[in-house]
Amino acid sequence: MLYAGFMSAALPPFPQPQEPVDKPHLLEVGSAPDEPCLRADAARNRARLLEAAARLIAEHGAAGVTMEAVAAEAGVGKGTVFRRFGDRTGLLTALLDHSAKKLQADFLGGPPPLGPGAPPVERLRAFGIAVLYRSAEQLDLQLAAQPEPTRRYSHPSARALHTHVTMLLRQTLPDADCDLLAQTLMAYLDPALINHLTRQCGMSMERLEKGWLDLVDRVTRTGV
Amino acid sequence: MLYAGFMSAALPPFPQPQEPVDKPHLLEVGSAPDEPCLRADAARNRARLLEAAARLIAEHGAAGVTMEAVAAEAGVGKGTVFRRFGDRTGLLTALLDHSAKKLQADFLGGPPPLGPGAPPVERLRAFGIAVLYRSAEQLDLQLAAQPEPTRRYSHPSARALHTHVTMLLRQTLPDADCDLLAQTLMAYLDPALINHLTRQCGMSMERLEKGWLDLVDRVTRTGV
DNA sequence: TAACGATCCGGACCGAGGTCCGGTTACGTT
DNA sequence: AACGTAACCGGACCTCGGTCCGGATCGTTA
């Protein structure tokens, strides 16, 4: 099983034709009981689609899989795919949802140094390493799931990570513009960059890791 | 006139069907006299296409212009557009070529603090500000011209900037992994990020500017 | 200037993402 | 159990980026 999170939330009363429907519900830790829950057939199809996508991607690579093929493999109409996941990015993102939620759980409530309990800078270091390796594992999928430039940073998952880094930074550098610094740190962990450095420049993961630790040091080094 | 650089280089002897043809010739400072020069009609059409594209983009925005429309506006076949510029990204990049070359000339041979003559850190500061404002001016075009994640960092223009930053860093931090640090600094100047921060988060350019100066300080701050 | 070959042109063609809407199905209600 | 409606399904359809190749052009050589 590569996927998870089969429940999803529907939009407000209005079934306005062709809208996402499958918002990434990260960070919704026990809030509003707002889960209309899919109709039985819809849920079944959703599951089938994720399975089918995972199968095809394992076989042909994320880049070589067409939406129509996924629909066919799932024994479902093309419209159903788009109704459920909005667009290609949405489907791919849903496949990453499991590991995304796990990561989030780890740094929100897991054991130190990733989770609470360790000093902020320590957590920051661990965070980077964790993200680095997670991205490396699923590079192809991460790349294929990357939305167009306009949406890249507004994506809920990206914002969650960014928010966390900002918080850690603020605990260390109360007077700095942590929002911007966090953005910079996150940029270092961008899958596209990791891809470039490892596959096109031939750098080793160890080097990237060292680079992260060094970067964190430099950024958090308080005044001269 | 928004465009420039009407000359272009053709590929080796073999006219292998459907290949770029219009490589961005940045960094070719007076090297090989390797410029077969386009045939008259080809050059004429290239110019027409750039004009047409600039017109349409000014009118409908970079995102709302189709390749076919550009071809039509230029009174040319669709195939001609792709033969000349390879793909959509290629055409958009060509439109940015003028300002790209100007920027490059400025920091390679212009007056300090951008050009040689000022201390490296000073040049780095000026460089970031310059790139920041250049991107802000042509945000839409820069966004639309951004290639897919896999090619983003390998693009010649990006590499040129990166190389320069690396050099400046190495003059300041001879013992650091300047390649990686440069990548981080460049990431701060990514058009997609600037777009997000200014238009989606509502930050001011002044804040971004301060952020850059601060970042450069932190990164170049030599050991405790 | 006539003829020839390399280069280029154009628009029909293809594949893939995304949309639409008539028909179908699930589920609460009576 | 029959019914009504909201939600869902499917696949035809559209658009747009990108490809292909027969035919037209340019520039050169004789």
C-alpha cells in the first residue's frame, strides 16, 4: 500500500460542477466534524483510482502515466478521475498524502529530535534531514506532483512545512524576519533542486546533508 | 521593442529535424566565430514572431497567449514557431533574452558595486537587489517562461547566474561549499517565490530587499 | 541566368489534460 | 417497498502544445 487517507471532504452545499473535492486535509487535527463522507460508490472508485495509479506509476514511472490510463486501469471513466482529484497534480499529491501526513505527525508530535522536546535548532536540523531523505525516496513522484509555479508555494502541504520551520526559527531568532528565512530554508529542500544536485550535478546525499546543517548554522548564528 | 538578439546559432552540420536551433548564447563572450546565421526568410520570421508574441502578451498577459495565436499574429505557420524556438518555454525565454544579457553584462563588466571593482560581498548584495527588481518587473513573463521542474536549474541562463554567485561567494568563503550556498541564495530570487511573497502574501519589495541583505549577511558571516 | 541542394515553411495531425452534460445510482424519506 | 433528489458516473468533446513531411525558398555555383 503506497497510498492512504481514503476519506475525503466534500465542498459546501453547492455541487458546483467540476471542483476539487479532495482538499488535502493536513493540519486538520481534530477540528470541525465537517466530513460529509463520500457516497459508497465514490469512495470505492477513489480507492480503485489510487491503487491503479500506484500500480501504473510503479511500472512506467510517474512521468509516463496518463490520466486516461489510470482511469482505464481502475475501470472507471476519465471524468471520475478529474471530479475526484481536480487535476493531475491533485492525483499525484493524493498519492503522497500518506507520507506527508506521517512526516507531519513526526515533527508535530513524534519523539525528539524531530518532535517537540529538543531545542529548536536541533529540531530544525533533524527536520531538514528528514525532508531531504523523504524527497530523495520519492523524487520522481515529487517532481511530477509539483504544481505550476503560481501554486507551488500556496499548496497546503508546503505551507504546513513552512509554518513549522517559521515557528522553530522564531524560537531561536525572535527579532529576525523568520518568515523569509524559513522560505529560504525550505527552498533548499525543494525536490526539483535535490533532483538537479543529485542527478544532474552528481552530488551525494551526504554532501546535501552537510549543506543543510551548515546552512542552518549560518542562518541561526546569532549576531556577530 | 521588448526583444533583442535576432541573430542566432544553428546546430552542427546535421539539420536533425525539429531541434531547438535557438540556444541562448549567454556567456559566449567572443569565443568561437560559430554563427552560421539564419537564412533571410528565417530571420525575418523570427523577428516577426518575437514582435507578435510581445504584442499579444502585452494585450492578453503571458498566460493567455497560445502558440497558434502567436503564429497567426505573425502571419506564419505553427510549425515555424516550434522549429525556431523549440517549445513554449523557448519562445518566452527569447523574449527575456534582452534583459538577461543586459543583467549579465552589468555584473560581468559594468560599474561597481554590481560589476567588478567592489568587494565581493558588496557585489553580492547589489546582485540580489538587481535580480529582485528585474524579476518583479517581468514577473508574469518570468513565471510563464519557467520550464518544468526537471529543467529549471539546468537552464543556461540560471547556470550563468549561479556561477557568478558561486564565484563571489568563493572569494569570501574559500572553505565553504559555495556551490550549495549559491544555490540557496539563488532560490531566494526565484520568480515563483517572489510572486508568492508579493502577490499572495502581500509583502513589499522593501521587505524582500531587506531579507536579501540579511540573508547575505548571515550566509557570509565568517565563523563564530 | 539557370539549375541545384540545403534549408525552411505550413498546416494537417496526434496525444494528453481538462470540461460538460445526459443518464444512472445511492440513500434518506414516506 | 416505492419514490424523489442529490450526488455521481462516463465518455464524447474541446483546447493546446508539440510533431511530421511534402512542397516552396533561398543562396550558391556553374
